[in-house]
Amino acid sequence: FGSLINHDLVNATTNLGLALRCVLEALRRPTHTKMFRFGILALGQFLEKLPTWPQLCHHITQIEHLATSYPSYVGYTRAILQALPEDLRRSTSLKPEVLRGFNLPRPPAHAPPPPG
């Protein structure tokens, strides 16, 4: 699922937003659930594209149990937001040409999937 997002195989108008919301909602589930496992595996597949969605990054930083279980992922999203000017941090999406002007962090290595 995450690789579909990563390779731009999800329609950018409506389906992309729905796909990202599904991943976000899965990440909000308890860490022992299959839904959380789905979310973390999907997120790991499109980490390099996260700077494109600052608002998603913000929402990810608000998930406390994610910060505990996957601190490198949450640290990465925080670093993305810090690299962007204040007026862009709540943007729904940014074009790659806009992002080229900023010193964005490198994505972390893929974390191991949750047990289960």
C-alpha cells in the first residue's frame, strides 16, 4: 500500500488524500493491532515522500505511542517540519520544486515491523 503512494500510483486528487488518511488512522491504533502494523509498514514504504505532506508530518508527531515505538520516524517528521518555514508547516501538500529550496533531513533506515 505504501509503495503505491511512494511511486505515485494513487490518484493525486481524491484517492491520495484517502490513502494518507487510512495510513494515519492506522498509526493511531494501539501498537499491538493489525491496523497499526499496516500503518507502520505503509509509512516505512513512503518515508522519502513525507516532506511532500507537512500536515501529515504534523499529525504523525502528535501520536504519542508512535513516538515511543518508532522514535526515528517521529524524529524524522519533526526534522522535516523544522526545516520548513512556519508558513509552509501546515500545508496539505507541497510540490517537489518547492521542497528543493530547503535543507531537508534524510529519511531514517526502515525500522523493523511490529511483532505479530
